[in-house]
Amino acid sequence: MDAAAGVPLCWPPYWPKLFFRQVTKSRVSLFLALNGGAHRIPYVATANIAFPEDLVRKVKKAKSIKGSKFLHIFASCPPGWRIPSEMSVKVARMAVQANIFPLYEVVDGVRYTINYKDRQRPVQDYFEVQGRFSHLTAEDFDQIQKMVEEDWELLLRKAGEQTADACILSSGAREMKS
């Protein structure tokens, strides 16, 4: 059983805790977006059930583009994730808000657009509401947070946006010139 996309550490939901195994998440859409540039995949996008307007817009856009398209759609799984079904949309939204599953598009392998930038949560908030992650420690959360931040910084650079580090460096350079 593979780790679900957008899930840095997981355990197969119905196995005893004894069989827990640590795996890194599959970053299919990020891989295609970053490596697809060499192949010029016409359209790669991520979408999420908690953002239905964005999802519908991306499906329509994909249908209108000639050639290969890849939509990576995030949908929660209440039984496997051990969450109440009424929390499905909330948990899916939390994945985007924590940058675990960023919403973006890549056209022709080169034009990146980030569709949601309002990061509101640490990754720990997303994981703590799911029973399948009750075994994670503070050290695990720190490791996951670091990985998510690295992926986010890479995506920002690909989109031509300044990262937090770049902002600090450029403001430091201005101060040195003054």
C-alpha cells in the first residue's frame, strides 16, 4: 500500500500499529510539473474538493487544452483517515491551508500559477484531527513541516514569486546600500 498523495507519513489504515511504516508522500503532481517541463506537458494542475469553483474551472480548462493533461484531485477518505464524514471538506481544506496540498497550475511545463497562497495553519493542525496519525510525535511534525516548507519554497520559485528567504535577503541588501 502506497502513501496517499499529500500525506507525508502514513500507516495503512486497517493494519495494527505494530506494522506502522514510515514513507514519504508521493508528489505526483509536483514531479510532473517540475519534470514535465522537459516534456512540455500542456496542463498539470492540483485541485481539492474543498475548493469546488477552482476544481470546476480547472476541469473546464483541461478539457479546452489540446494534448496531455494531468489533474491531481485531493479528496479525503473518512473511514481510512479515521475522521467523521461531516469533516471531509474541512480536512481537505486544512490540507491546502497547511500547504500540504497546494493548489496550482502549470501550462506547457513552464508557466506556473499558484491558486491559493493564504497559508493559515501549521501541518500539525491537519494531522491531529485524523485518527490515522495519532502515533506521530512532535519530532515527526517538525520533520513534516520542514518538508512542506521546502516544497512550498520550490513551488514559489518556479512560479517566479519571492520566497520568504529571498524577501529577507533583498531587504538586507537594501539596508546595506543605505
